[in-house]
Amino acid sequence: MMETFDENDIEYQKAKRQVERLRSFYAHLFVYVVVNLMIVYYNYTHLKPGESYFQFKNFFTATFWGIGLLAHAAVVLLSKNGYLQRWEEKKIRELMEKDHSEKL
């Protein structure tokens, strides 16, 4: 029997948000791999005779996009262990207190 979940349940919402983050990361990873494979193929087929593939220009996109991909992975992993959630809750409380004190 399949268990049903209440969509208003906080734990359900947290799990759903984590799944969305994971799905977004996997899509990003897939696009990164596909695009970089196409770039490798293009660069390889356009080498001059005797030219080495191992030049910085051939790794520029993979390197800098890879840094962005690592940052995306870090966000997904940090959200999994609750760090981002605790930060979000702290920031919400902070902004609510600031807003409340400004109204006084």
C-alpha cells in the first residue's frame, strides 16, 4: 500500500524542496557534461597538425563552469544537512524583528 502525504506538512515541504534542488543540480550536471563533450569534440577536430590538445583555451569553459557547478553542488549538499534551512530561518527571524522594531 502506498503511503500518502499531506502537502501542507512541513516535513513534506522540506523533502519536496530538497528533491527540487537535487533535480536542478542533476539537470545542471547533465547539461555541463553534454556541452563540454561537444566543446571537446569541436576543439579536437579543429586542431592544427601536430598541435597539442592540452592548452588552457581548450579547458576554459569546463574549468570556470565547473567552479559554478561545484558551487551548485555545495548549495544542494548544504541544504541537505540543514545548514541553509537554519540560515534561512535565522534570517527570516532577523528581518521580522527589524520590521517589527521599525513599526514601533
